[in-house]
Amino acid sequence: MDAHPSQSPDAPTGAVARLLAIMARLRDPQSGCDWDLAQDFASIAPYTIEEAYEVTDAIARGDMADLKDELGDLLLQVVFHARIAEEAGHFAFADVAAAISDKMEARHPHIFGTEGGSMDSARWEDLKARERAAKGTTSALDGVALALPALLRAQKLQQRAARTGFDWPDPSGAEAKIAEELAELKAAGSDLEKFEEAGDLLFAVVNFLRAHGISAEDALRAANAKFERRFRAMEGLAGPEAFPKLSLEAQEELWQRVKKA
């Protein structure tokens, strides 16, 4: 006998149902939380991005207990957005789950369909192109999210453009572009010109790294971590209070010691 005969196949159960009920209570117009009631899509969007980064951080640290908590925080953001949408009559959490289920099945026809074969980059891009066409896209650049980190978005824009043939034939072109943009930055007069040329220089560097198969976002994140590790080590050698009082030469000596270590 069915243990839940009155429940529809799409009805959430267990822990997910509890979370949805908690969010509904928090958003109740009469007895809900003032802060939760005051939120909308735009106001909680920054928290959604922040929680995604905290998930990534927990993974990088290999902290599984923290990862569990951070995934919960990220799930809460999905539930929050879905609740606001449901109140406005747009869609509910079950619709979100159904939509991603449909998408995953459509993107894996070799698993859920009858096409067979295996998934490779060409097949994946073809599926993605069909999805964009079904949405009525008019440009190869459509669908690259504005909220992505700037380096990551630059790389995705370049990848999309490259698929149309708009790309350097080899890395030497991208390398020359860096030198060109650096010269233009040095020659810039106004603050606005410097700002624009600095952006062009960064974009060119991303393009050069992409030509070598390197993720600019990942490379800079690793460089940040390396700098932070080395700087903290210098502070440890000199003492955090003493370090700022050292001469630049003494600080450089510590830097070299830390690099060798």
C-alpha cells in the first residue's frame, strides 16, 4: 500500500517540505518576520551570490561540516526566491525543481533518451545552442549572466565570440594585444581614459590566458591565496605590529625568505 496515498507525485516531502513551510511562515503577512517580508528578488540577490561563494570556499577548505551548512544556506536562497515568485503568481518551488529536471534530461539524451553515444564538448554546445534558439536569442552572446565575476564573464564572452570564428588564430595575437593595451593605458590622459584602457588591458589578459587554456578567474583566485599566505607568513616572522614599521627593503627581504620557504 502507498504510504502517502493522498500526496501528489510533485509534492515535496520530509526536510524540504519543512523548509518550505518555514519560509511560508516567515513570509506570512499577518504573523511573519518583518525583515523577511520586506525582501524582494533584488534585495536578496546579493545574499544568493554570497552563499554560492561560501559553498565554494568550504569546498576549497575541504570542510564537509561547513559545506553541509553552506549548501543549506544556498538552498534557503532558492526557497526564498521561489516563495516570492509564488506569492506573485509566477511559479513555485515545485516548478523550479521540475524545470531543472526537464533541462537535465534534455541535456543528457544519451542517458535519458534514445540517441545513445556519449557526451562531448561539441554535442554539449549543440544542445546549449538549441536551448538558446528556443528562447529566441538573437546574439551569440545572449545568456552570459551580467552578475558573473568580471573575469569569468570576460572569458565566457570571448568563448562565445570564438565559436563564431571571431578569435585570434594563435596566442601571439592575444599577446600582442596586451602590449598594445598596456601602451594605451600609459598614454591615457584623463581618468576616464585610464579607466577604459585598464578594462581593455584586463580583457586582453583574459583573452591571452584563454588561448592557453587557463581560467583567469581560477588563476587570480590562486594568486590571491598565494599572496595572502605569503603576506601572513611575513607578518608572522616580523610580528603583525612590527611589520608596518619595517623599511621596504626589510619587508622585501622577508618576502624573499617566505618565497624560499
